[in-house]
Amino acid sequence: MAASVGERLAQTFVELADTLVVGFDLMEFLHTLTERSVELLGVDAAGLLLADGRGALRMVAASTEQARVAELFQIQNDEGPCVDCYRSGQVVSISDIGAADIAKRWPRFAPAASQMGFAGVHAIPMQLRDQVIGTLNLFRTAPDGLDSAAARAARALVDVATIGILQERAVRQQELVAEQLQAALHSRVMIEQAKGILAERHHVTPDQAFLMLRRYARNNNRPLTLLAADVIEGTADIVKSSSQVRTRQPPQGKAERPARP
Amino acid sequence: MSDRAARVWAWITAAHDGDTPVPVAALCHAAALRLGVDGASVTAMSGPVMREPVCASDELSARLEELQFTTGEGPGADDFRVGSPMLIAEMGSVVARWPGFVSAAMAAGAGAMFSFPLQAGAIKAGILTLYRALPGPMAAEELANGLVFADIALRLLLDASSGVIGFPGYRPLDGMSESRAEVHQATGMISVQLGVSLEEAFVRLRAHAFASNAALGDVAAEVVDRGLRFAPGAQPGQEP
């Protein structure tokens, strides 16, 4: 018999807490978070946005291509529930995107989201004291809201994620937050660059390249960010349609970049 | 460009008189003037040990850079490795971390130092370093502007190699485009197509966008969709 939602939620907290301790990899952690959100909270897709320190939001993880598009659409058009959630620091919960008042509130986002097949959005701020560092956004294809138990569970997941991003359990200063977020955004860019390298080398799409990268990272217990660095440095090449990889680097430890010629 | 990027770029161009392409020196002077600090410097780096000063707004900035080089310590070397800014509001609080550098830097008159890696993912080109005589953190607004100064400095350094900074209407930062994942994916793809580093692939992608007067994100999307391929050989806007 399947475990109850409560048990699976508890398992997820243990899983996330584990990743916080050894070989912490923020990008893997955030992707896991969006996937578990979908499994546990009865939603159809999830996406995660982080503030880039310059006043803009950046997409860092999404459970599906549709969620990715919905997040990017909001960033590019500077409107939508996730943008409002970030600006206000308040949960924004929309049960029916097709409603007339929603179309008025977000004239570009509402029709686009409906066209993508989304009917409901629940956006939760990732908050450290009075600073909002990003948002976790849950999308539903059916027009009904998140029930209160799921909303509470989502809130708890977001709190865990916030701690994960900031790593340091006692962040004292705004400076430290800026430093951590900046490193997270560079990891994201590095993964995109590695996806491009693999996509070209193996004639696959960037999305397929990401699946290859991620599968290999999991099977070999290599943090995603370090594996992306290996691919970029040319010290690892992931072979298509298997988890084989050629590597010349020791599997653990901090990635030191050799000086370029 | 985003409002912030446009504003910062206007500050930098205002710090430069003449018709020549905007030099990194103008960026250092604008940073010193606009970020609530007393000086700024840019150093090109191609690894933790390869450092080359590009410009400094004043003597103490140049001296701090030299001290970091000679002692092998300081925020510059560390944040180049780590990839996130190093914001030191109180130099006195990091004496134990870099004993050689900090005592000399404080004696020379630096009370606070803030350094920003010039970086886009695995592309790293150097570092922007700011100092202030008085200790204290950067204000939130200055910090946000400081990150944009670093974004622009990275692109000025890279674009100098392709000559596109001399193009009429050159803008280093296309805010909307650069938030698109395709830009970084295309950079990876082009590096394989041409057999070059990510740095060079990024320069070639940018040069192509400038030369064809297209948005960077649109050119990148075309590369990712396999509508555009880079072949070894001359590219528009690319020096041989």
C-alpha cells in the first residue's frame, strides 16, 4: 500500500536534509524540490524563481517544460502571480486563471497560461526575515485551489528550500545572502553551458542533454554542478543512452579549475 | 536593456569623453563615483595565478591589487575560485583569514573591500574590486548596481577581443536576452562547433548578434533550434 502523504512528506524532508549535509549540490536540490512538490502536493507542475540581486527574477528549476515556459513568460512580461508574490512577499493563490478579474489583473499572463493548459497557480515566497529571495510556484491544470493541508506542506517545503539555498544556518547579513544567490545563479548558467556542449556533441536537444547529465550525476553520486564543470573542462563525456562516462578526475572534492593556456 | 542596466551603462559612457570605444577605465571611474566607495579596479584573470591589472581609478586601488598579487591573498583570489562576490564590510574582521594582505591593506587605508567576479557560469574573465576607507556594508541599491557593473565589465573585456565595442550603438548588456537559457546553451553548442573555449564561443555569438543587428537571445534560440551553425573561419564582426 502506498505511503500516506504525511509519511512521504516526512521522507522528503529527510531526503532534502540529507542532500544538505554531504556533497551538497544546490541545483540538484532545487530540481528535487520541484519534483517532490508535484508528487506530494497534488499539483501538475512546479517552478522555482530566484532573485538575481539586480532586481530581476531568474528561473532556476522547473518540473516540466510547460512550467518553465510559464515562469519565463512571467519574467519576460513582468507580470503574473509569481512576480506579484515576489514583490509583495505574500502567497498568491489563484484557483481559476480563466476568471474575468484575473484576465484584468494580468492581461498577458492569464490568456497565455490558459493556453498552456494551466487553470490554477499557487505562488509561495521564499523568505528570509524581510528579504524575499525567490518563489516556489505550483501549477494546476484543474480549476481548484490547493487544499489547506497541501498549502501548509508547501510552505514547509519552501522553508526547507530557503535554508538549503542559504546553506549557512545562521545567515547574519544581507551580504552573505547576495553571495550565496550569486553562486547559485552561476551554477545554473554553468549547467546550461554544459547542456549546450552535450546537445551539440550527441545531437540531442538541451532538455535531453539535461536528462543525460542528471541521470549520470545520480547514478554516480556526482553533484550536478561539479559534473557540469567536468563536461565543460572536457574531463568527462557522458555517452548517450547509457550512464557510461569517461572521467579523468577524482570523483570527490572541490573542483579546481586548471589555468587556461 | 533593463532600466538598471541602461542606467549603469549611461553612467559609464558619461565617464568617458571622446569617440573611441568606451574603455574599462571609464567603468572603473564610474564605479568609484556611483557605488558609494573610494576606488575601483578591474583585473583580468585567466586562472587563480594569472592576473593582469587592466585599470584602477586611483592609486590605492592599484596598490590593493598589487598587494593581493604579491601576498597571494585577499578577496580577489578567493572569489575568483568560489564564483560569488566577496563583500567585506569590515577589513578588521578578516585579519585571520588573510594575515599578510589585510594588515598591509588596512595600513594603506582600506576599511572595507567588495569584489565581484566577472563571470557567466564557467566563463570567468577577471574581477572588479571596490574599496572604501570607512568600514561599513554596501547599501542594497549599490550592491545591485555593483553586480550590473560586473556584468558589463565582463562583456567589455570579452567584446574587446572581437572589436564589436567599436560598433555604432554598441550596448554591452541586453538584459532580457541574457536571462534566457538559450544564450548559455548556444554558447556551449558553438564551443563544440568551433572547437574553442566557452569564452571565445560567447564572444563569437555576441559578435554575430551585433553584426547582424539581432537580439542576442533570438540568435541564441536559432542556434539551439539548429537554424544557425557556426563554422570555423571568419564570422561577421570577428577579427581573423
